[in-house]
Amino acid sequence: MGMCLPCLGGAADDVVATPDPETKRRQLAEAAEKRQKEITYRGIKNPEAVERKKKKQEEMDKQTMSTSPSAGGGLKWVTNFRYY
């Protein structure tokens, strides 16, 4: 009396297995990274070229900072006063 097995006959096929928490976390992280890249490079046709230029500029900035004398703090005091 009251057996529901025939009503649930096809329900086992409709069940979607949920991924384990680690897989779900990884998928969410990948999706977030993809969205961030899309936002960052919106309107740019060649994002790889932009990245190369940015890295090259950072390298040049590092070189100029390492070769410039840091003893004076970058400022130079010049006076052109003559006492007669």
C-alpha cells in the first residue's frame, strides 16, 4: 500500500551530479579570471601586444631607476646668485 516507486522511475536519470567542492572552486576561479580579462581588455584588439609593451615599459623604468644616482634624492639645487 502506498508504494511510490513507479512515480520516481525516470527521476534518477534527471539528477545532475554536483561536482566536489575543489572542482567547483576551481571552475569559479577560472570563470572569475576570464571575466576579469574580458573587462581589462575590452575594446583592445590585440591584448598580447599591450601586455608586451607594458612589460617592456616596466623593464625600462627599472633600468632607469637602477642607473640613476639615488644619493641626492633625485632633486638638484641650483643657484645663480652673484654678489657684486
